[in-house]
Amino acid sequence: MTENTRIVENATCTFCGCVCDDMQLHVDLDEKRITKAKNACILGRAWFAEHTIEDAPAAMIDGKEVTIEEAIEEAAQTLVNAKFPITYGLSDTTCEAQRQAVAISDIIKGNIDTTTSVCHGPSGLAFQGVGESTSTLGEVKNRADLVIYWGGNPAESHPRHFGRYAVTPKGMFTPGGKKDRTVVLVDVRKTKSAPVSDIFIMPKPGKDFEVLWALRALVKGKKISDDIEETTGVPLETLEDLTDRMKNCRFGVLFFGMGLTMTRGRHFNSGALLALATDLNEFTHFVAKPVRGHGNVTGADNVVSWQTGYPFGVNFSRGYPRFNPGEFTTVDTLSNADADAALIIASDPASNFPKKAIDHLKNIPIITLDTKQTDTTKDAHVAFRTATYGINTTGTVYRMDDVPITLRPAFESPFPEDETILKGIRKRVQELMLAKHQARGGGGEAKVASTTPL
């Protein structure tokens, strides 16, 4: 190792929800870039390699470079003067920054939503209605002898999920690794994950709920008609075999992805799977976990839930939090032309939202915090260039199994942290809201102070 090289042990990759914290990063301090990421998967290596320090303004207003203080002032004025300001994103930043975003939305009586509303939002609804039998990925590694993946393709979306947590690793009670486990994959098509499975089940598209409900019936000892195959595409014998395996395993786990949550049935699908896990606990130990995408989307759900009581799609316009997916979720607030200002944090809705939502987004003032230029930052009224969490900043993130992990930065960035910018905006909007309240003849600061604990 030369003088201009630094090695960071046990660093964390924040690309996906696996949040692997065993990286060994080799950093070129002169060029401010990571030259090697030992233990990273193909997605993690790309994540680390592409993050270099660009020569760009830290803050801009309407495409013109300004000071960070000027940008914070303009952002605060924009949010305070809006009638229905929305905050969206949050899944690729730290929990500390997420807390500030919730507080801002609370103070300005706005709307806050995370990327969960366009991925595992149905699972959030199902958790509230059905409950969740859960565990950590460490328990899965050490104990699970039956692993079921439903509606996901981890081989491409979470490459280390198989090798680090659920399929091949040797655990305390699974010393043989994959030899001690049965792996089942349920999907409407064969993906690159299929070869890993011992059993592959392919239901008809849109029939996940029917398959899950049939399994619940079989677990409870009910008889199923032979025409179940005609309805679901899955033979009765296959369902009976899977039922026997689930009831007789020592420790089973159901991992489910967006193939379950974003198809016909949505939260009913997630609810049926969670209920199936509950049913199976009458016979053995069974858990269910969503396989989350963004590096800290689980943290976003946790933080928003702690502060408001709800995981996403929360509105403060009445002075207290209200939850109503379909009304307060960002695609809807934009598509219905409700929002008149937007604070977008570590997200790029202009590249993946429906056209109607994007068209309205372009017609309102946008404030962005991002580490790079995106379709959304190009349209921003106020744009902040920020440091990358996990690479340039410390902080806390949550793995997909709700385990908090502290980040170890590799090298410093000339750009500010998301938390720093959001703290500045929060302080200024609080001052502006107080001034507005006093101008109307109001009495005390308490009436405009955030109700969100900081």
C-alpha cells in the first residue's frame, strides 16, 4: 500500500437492501476514487467504481451556481409559500437525513412519501392488516433448512443474497450449507435464479393469491379440488408436496419480491403470504421477509413510521399525520395535480414515474438533493449536489431485515451531506413559519414548531 492509498476494512455497500458490511475498499486518495472493492458483487463493484468526485457546483438556482446558504434560503421560501408541498425519495440516504425530512414536512404541514409507495407499498399495508412473523438474515443463515423465494430474482437484483445469507453459507445449525437446505423458487417465468433452486414452481401470471390461499387451506388440513391446476397452473401434487415440506421443516423462510407486490392482488398477495407464515407457526418455525431494493429503503420505512405512525404516504396538512395510499402517495399527488412544490431527496422520479405525474412535476418548483445529475435535477428550481452515503459520509442505514448498520466512509467529498442541507432547510422553514404565524397575530413558537421528535 502506497502513501496515497487507503484501505477501509468492513465498509458497507449501500447499493441494495442486502447492505453487505464486509467490504474491503482500496481508495486512491489523490484521485478520490475507489480502485478495488473486495467481497463486493458485480452490482456493488459498479456502485463503488462509478462514484468519483465531479467538478460541479454544490448548489444551483435555475441552473445558475449560488452559495449553499442562498440555495437553502430559496428552498425554504419555496416550501413555506407552497399550499401543498410534497417530499419524496429518502431511500438512498441516511436515517439521520430522513429524520430531518420528516420534520420539515411536519413544520410546513406538507406531504412525505418514500419510494416504498412504488415498490413494497402493498407489503406495508399487509403488515398493518395481517402482522409479520419475522427474523434477521443471521437467523436465516444459521437455522433455515427451507428457503422459499416468491416473485423475485435475487441472482440479478441481490447477487449476494444467496451466498451470504440464505442458500450456500454454512450456519450454526446448517453446517453443510446448501446441502442442509431445500430451496424453492416460485415465479411466473424462469429467471437466472431458477438454477439455484431445488424446486421450481411456475404459477400462471396473476394467480399468486390463489396459489397462496390454496397452500393455506392445505396447511389447515382442508381438501382442494383437482381443478386447482387449471386455475393456477400448479398441480395439486406440487402444492401438497410443498405443504408437507413447509410443515415438517425445522426453520422455514418466505422471501418475497415485487413480482408478488406489483401484480394483480397487490397487498392481498402480501397479506396471504404473511398469513401463510403465521399458519405454519402452528407446526414449526416460519418467517417471512420482503426482499428490499434500495440501500436504505427499510430505514426510510422505519424512520417515517417512528415519527408519524405510518411507513409512507403521510400528510400533515391538518396538523397531525394522516395515511392514505392512493391520495397521499407521490404518484397520485402529482397525477392529480395536487402538489405545488416538491422536495426530492436521493431519487429520480422524472425518469420512472408515469407520464402524467412527470408532466405535472415539471410544472412546479422542484428542490433536489442528489449525488449526480439526473432527469429530475435537470428540471430543478433549486439543486443541491451532495455527498454519497456510505462512500463519503457516515450515518445509519437499515438492512432489509431491520438491522441497523453504521457506515464507514472511504474518503471525503467536497459536497455537503444530505443531513447538513436538510438541517439548514428545517431551521429556516421553522423561522419563516414562525414569522408568518406572528404576522397573523399568533402567539407562541410552539404552534409552528415541529411535533416530530428530533
